[in-house]
Amino acid sequence: MRVAVIGGGISGLSSAFLIKKGLKDVEVDVFEAGDSPGGTIKTVQKDGYTLEFGPNGFLSGKRSTLEIARLCQANGYLVEASEDAEKRYVLKNGKLVPLPDSPVSFFKSSLLSLKGKIEIMKEPFVKPLNDDYEETVGEFGQRRLGKEAVDYLLDPMVSGVFAGSVDRLSLKQCFPRIWQLEREYGSLVKAMFKLKSKKASPSGRLTSFKQGMEYLIKSLVNKGDFCVHTGKKVSHVEKRGKRFLLNTSKEEYRAVVFAVPSYAYMDIAFPLKERVIEGLMSIKYPPMAVICLSLESKIDVAGGFGFLIPSIEKRRILGALYSSNIFPNRAPDNRILATVMMGGDNNGWIMDFKEEELMLVAIEELSEILSIKKKYIEPVAMRKIRRAIPQYYKGHGKIVESLEELSRQIKGLFFTGNAFYGIGINDCTARAFSLADSVIDFLKGNHA
Ligand SMILES: Cc1cc2nc3c(=O)[nH]c(=O)nc-3n(C[C@H](O)[C@H](O)[C@H](O)COP(=O)(O)OP(=O)(O)OC[C@H]3O[C@@H](n4cnc5c(N)ncnc54)[C@H](O)[C@@H]3O)c2cc1C
């Protein structure tokens, strides 16, 4: 019995790993279009720097990635973000202001004006939304917390996670936990106090691997008992009786797991494609540039995790992470590695710029924001990503429902990937656990 997984990113590889682990007598083939597995996860070692061109890490509060790391024996190499990285900054009127992390620091902070703080304090008295209207993150924030909170708290958060726009992303789809807290507790402030008293710690610490995030990919491939076929772009999936045939293989498959970005479905023929393709093509992936810069360690960069820039500040970068402050061994001893992010849903213009030009823009912006001369900032490397992170706009839930309906109709077809079940590494690995259970149930004939 064979299963095909299409796409060798973290979604496809962790699904393949768990399917094989749960059912020993199944053969699993992963088909990856690129020349190496990993998809968005890309770590490069260069001149003593460990550079991340995709995710920097995952939060340890959700257990799914930690569990995958344990199963593929990568857990001995886990590293947690330093305590200093708890400090985060937001740019306001050209100055970096610490992000408040407690009620006391919130009241003292200059990030919001007195008026903005009063708006937030009124939050427990705002009635929860009861109808089915799907709000954007911005609409939700404006209704419950006021405009300043949207501009200086939610906008940078959305930019840091999705490189997205508060005016377009759906709150329910992108931040389901926040959406649910309003329904459960009637207020975010009330929820915060209730959860604190229950000592619930939902997020945890940012975590990676000593060698960088790609170590997880290598461990999955090396320790998993499945076959990864690179340079194999699937363009055709056909059902014949109870079996599936793929253009990339002579084998017959009992089940097929799609783990590709939503735009990739356009180039793949599969059963009942016409029912879902319009929705899939409507998911936007804005471009991003990840630019790695090096500074002398004696330069005062305020430290911490780094900073995010609200759109209202009208800068040309989204923010920067001080990667070498966050994790050990990311830069040579006397250097700071800063990873600058550009692009996203509000900044499609980056596609019109050449890589060298974007590098210069990043250096210029960093030097202005940190008030240091440009000559102290050295380029290390960069990567321009044409289609970076899928944006979950209003109506995204319907696209996922239509795929799930297709999966019920064409028995043996399964779907995963960051376009549907959350964009975080934790979301991709959590989905892998539930998907592997469904595939195994199907193969054992236990499905409904
Ligand atoms: C710059 C950046 C920073 C990020 N930072 C973080 C972070 O710090 N923390 C975090 O949790 N998340 C982060 N993310 C998000 C996270 O990295 C991704 O959501 C996740 O890696 C997606 O994994 P995936 O397997 O679903 O998709 P992908 O990684 O896109 O993998 C899909 C794979 O399918 C392959 N493929 C496509 N078409 C075909 C075909 N026809 N046949 C065969 N193969 C095909 C592709 O080549 C690719 O390898 C970041 C994303 C970006 C872009």
C-alpha cells in the first residue's frame, strides 16, 4: 500500500513522517518540485553567520513542533530565545519605543497617548459582536480597542506574523484564539486576567535549533522512513478505481496528500478541480525580501528581539530582528546579525526593485532608525521571495470548507499546507498530526 505526498515543505514532510510512523506497512513517497526539501524553511551558513531566509523559529507553547522534533530526534539541538529577546520595540514618530509587557509598563509607556490608553481601558465594557459578520483585524481592533491600538499594536503584530494588512486579514481566520476569547469571555482584558489567574501560558518561548530551522527538515528526512523525490513537479493526479496515478511515478497510490501552496494547484490536474480552483487562486501571497546585515557588536542597537514598524510610520521596511541576540551562534563573536524584513501586503512595490537596490534601501532605513552611519552596516546576504505568506482574507474559511468537501467526495485525497490551517510552523505540524490520523484511518478502512 502506498501514499503520495505532494510538496516537501514542513507540512508535507511532517505528514509523511507521521503517516509512516503510524502505519508501518505503508510506503510513503514525497514529491518535491524543488531541488531540495524544506520549502519556505531555508537556513544558510555563510562566513560564520547562520542566516534564516524563512522562519526564525516557532513558539514552544504549542507542543506539535516540539513533538515532531522529539520523534525525529532533533530535540537534542533545540535552542530557546535568550531572555533579552523578551524585549521588543515598536517605531513611533521615528523613535524606538519598548512594547509594554505588563500592566505597569503599559501605563508608563509612551507607545500610546493617554487617550489611546483610555480607549483600551474601556475595552471590558464593549459589547461582544453577536452576529456572523466576519471582521477584519482592523475592524475588530477599532471596535474594541480604538484606532491608536490598531495603529501601534495590531498593525505591527499583523505585519510581524503575516506581513499582512489589518484592513484585509480576517480576525477569525488569522487569530482564531483572539476571536474565540471575545466569544468566551466577552472581553480581551477580562480574558487576560482570567487566564493569568489560571496560569495559562499560551505562547511560550521562541525556539529553534542550534544549526537553524533547516535542521528540523534534515532530521525529518534522515530519520523518517519515507522516500523524498526532489525535482519532481506533480502536474497530474488521476483517480482510477480506488487508486491514484501521478505523472511523477509509475506506482499506484491508495491516498494522496496535497501539501503545496494554493497557487500551485493551478498547474496540477486533479479530480473535481473546477469546484475549488477559483477559491484557491483568490488566496494572495505578497512578496517579501529578507535582508541579512551585519553590525559591529559595540554599536548600541537597543538590544532585545528587534523592532516592528507600524504602517502609519511610512517606512520602507517592516522591521528587523537582531537574530544574534535571539539565538546563540548566529554571528561571529564581534558582530550583530540583523535580519531586515521588507515587502508584504502593503508593499508590493518591492517586486519592481532589484536585489541590490533593496539591500541599499534596507541599509539606509536601518541607519536612519538606529541613528548610525551607513558605513557601520555591512551587507551579508538577501533573498527576495516572490510569493511569501498566504493572506487569509474574509471568506477564507469557505475556501477551506470547499477543499474539505472535495476530500469527503474523492475518498483518498487529503489537503494540508500553510494556505489553509494556519501559517505558523506549529500550525503546519499540528495539522500533520490530525491529517496523519485521518489518512491512517482511511487506509485501515475506518473512515466514515
Ligand atoms: C520570510 C518568512 C518568515 C517566516 N517566519 C516564520 C516564523 O518565524 N515562525 C513560523 O512559525 N512561521 C514563519 N513563517 C511561515 C512558515 O515558514 C510557513 O508557513 C511554512 O514553512 C510553510 O510550510 P508548508 O510546507 O505548508 O509550505 P511550503 O514551505 O511552501 O512547502 C510547499 C512545497 O511544495 C512544493 N511544491 C509546489 N508545487 C509543487 C508541485 N506541483 N509538485 C511537487 N512539489 C510542489 C514547493 O516547492 C515547496 O517545497 C515565515 C514565512 C516566511 C516566508
